[in-house]
Amino acid sequence: MKLSTFTTSLALSASASAKFINYTTVTGYFAQDDPSTDPSTFDYTSHNFGLLDRTYESDTLHPSKNLTQWQRFHAQLQYLNAQAPAHVQYKLLFLGRHGEGWHNAAEDYYGTPAWNCYWSLLTGNGTATWKDADLTPAGIEQAEVARDYWAAQYKEQRIHFPDVYYSSPMTRALKTANLTFTTQPLSSILAAPFIPTVKEGFREGVSLHTCDERRTKSYIQGLFPEWIIEEGFTEEDELWEGIKGETSETQDLRSRAALDDVFFPETVNGSFSINVKRSSTGRPAGVCGGPSPSHSPAPPAQGGKASDLVISITAHSGEISSILRVIGHQAFKLSTGAVIPVLIRAEEISEPQPTTTTTALFTPSAYCTAPPVTSAASGCVCQSSAAPVTTGFPALSTETPY
């Protein structure tokens, strides 16, 4: 399939009966919703994942029960859905950023401007490899922190484990999700099994960076053979080309389509499409960067179900930022390995749509053909004042990481 005609479930198609989904963040439940919360200093493991100590409408339904805050929140989540009309769903999303990858370590080492101008276009530097970057030892530890915190939250708070799991197809996200959840005692507490769906829509923003090029479908199947790979997932990466990248607007369309498939898959199938075209102008930003209500084991599905109230998505900094924009949440940048819970209201709206399609742009980025002598926050500064290049394929390292 040619990139110029690549079609995926991203935006409204031309259909008089088309539906769209309106997302809003339901605030007042988590500290991360509060504008006064500083993302740079907030530690989810010190604040009950950010869940606020408050009363709920559903508290009157079980006044004599000695429930934890997380048990009471889950009862409130069930209450909100019970009171909602059929075209409205409330879901709790746990958005987890992958642990530190080798690309993160390299960006810290070279500095962000030099990383974006040159080093990110290589597959590695002879010491480390960052093409579809794996986790560093520190990244593994960060995933283990999340694992231990989930276990502690169940023991102390009887937190409701996710009903369904999704992961970006990038190695660092796949392994973070696996380290976080694969050893949890889910079957013994009647929680849903950890069988994630690998979803292309939740990958990091596509840039020139080699860390944004995913490996093959066969590689993912070999790594975690029991996991589900969504329908239509291609063997080779047909989005990354190393010359042009997504704009923020394009990524938001992709993120919205992925959420649509999670919330209302019957609406998305056959109703949403977009032609991705690659522009010769513009420049995208760089990326790569006591019993509670019991769980009911459910078979994994390609799309979400109304009964899936708690959803885990393991993704990336840029992708989580995109999801937050789509759902109207305030910007909240996560450190590697961190997690943010968000309560979302999704309303399916049936209205005639314009007989048009939305075109998502992929645009070129500037880069240097040799290591920059200096770099500035304002952009690329190449050797000997050479002008940054915006055409052609960058010279990559000969190292072959996979």
C-alpha cells in the first residue's frame, strides 16, 4: 500500500448518516485535572494514582459498607454508566508512558536540539541502539515500579484492575506493559486476563526519528504470541518513512480514531476514513521522544465493550499528550514510566456530516548531514553554518538493530 494513499480509521467519511463521538474529561476526581498540580513534581505513586479523597453520589447506595476510596470510585463509575443514556459511556483510562528507552537516554546525552537535528536519524551510535528503542535498565526499573504500585494498590485499596488492555506497537511500550501487568495475580482475584490488543493508533507521533519506526508484525507476534494484534495491522510499518512526519493535527486524528474504536467500535467500522497525504511544506515537532465490585473475566476483543469500564493504554509521551488534547484534558506531561488516570465521558452523536474527507498531512523536517557543532533550542545549527536539509533520506548508521 502506498503511503500517499494510506487509509485508516481516522476521521469522518462522507456519509449522510455518519456519527461522531464527542469526548470530554470529567474533572474533579483526580489531582491531575487540577491546573494547580505541577506535572514536573507530581509523583503518582505518592498520591493514590492522583485519586482525590471526596464523596460520590453513589455513596448513598452502600452507606454501611467500609469501602476504600478506589472501591467507592469504581462504584461511582458504575453509577455514572447506569444513569447515562445508551449513547453515552463513562470510562476510566489509565494512560501509562513507557519506561526509559535508549532513545530517551541518547536525547539526554546529546541534548534535545542536537538529537532532533541529527542523532535521532541514526539507528544508534555504536554503543546504544535506539531504532524502535528497547528499554534501558532504568526503564525496566520504572516499569517494575508501576508493577509494584499496582500490586500495592490492590492490596491496600482493592483498586479495580483494567478490564481491557491496549499497547502501542513500539518495543518499549510492549515491554513496559508486559513488565507492569504480566505477573499480577489477576486470575486469583477474578480480574480480566492480561491479553493486550496491540493498536497502531496508540503509537508515538511519527517523525524522522528512527525510534518511531516500528518493527514487523511478525516480530511482535514472536515477542508476545498470546497478545492480540488488531485487524488490519500491516506486516511492515507503512507510516514511517524517515523523511516526513505527522503534524500534531494528524496525530490527534489518529488518536481520536483509536479512542473511537475503544468506545464505540460499531460506529467506527466502515464509518471513518482518511487519506494520508505527504506535504512538501511545513515542519512537525520532534517526538521520541475486602471485595470491591468484582471483576468479571471477559474474553479479549478487537474493540472495546460498554462493560469495559477501566482501560489501560501503554503508550508514549507525545501520544498521551495527543489523547489528552482529544479528550479536552489539560496538558500534563508524564515522565518515563509514569501513569495518569483520566475519567472520560464519550457521547455518540448522530448528525449528518459534510460530504468531505479530512486530509492528514505528513511534512518534512530539517536535519543536519553531520553531527552539529552546536545546537540551539530554536532549531538546527549545522556544522560551519551549513543550512539544514529538508529533502532526501538522511544517512543512517550501518548498525542493524533488527
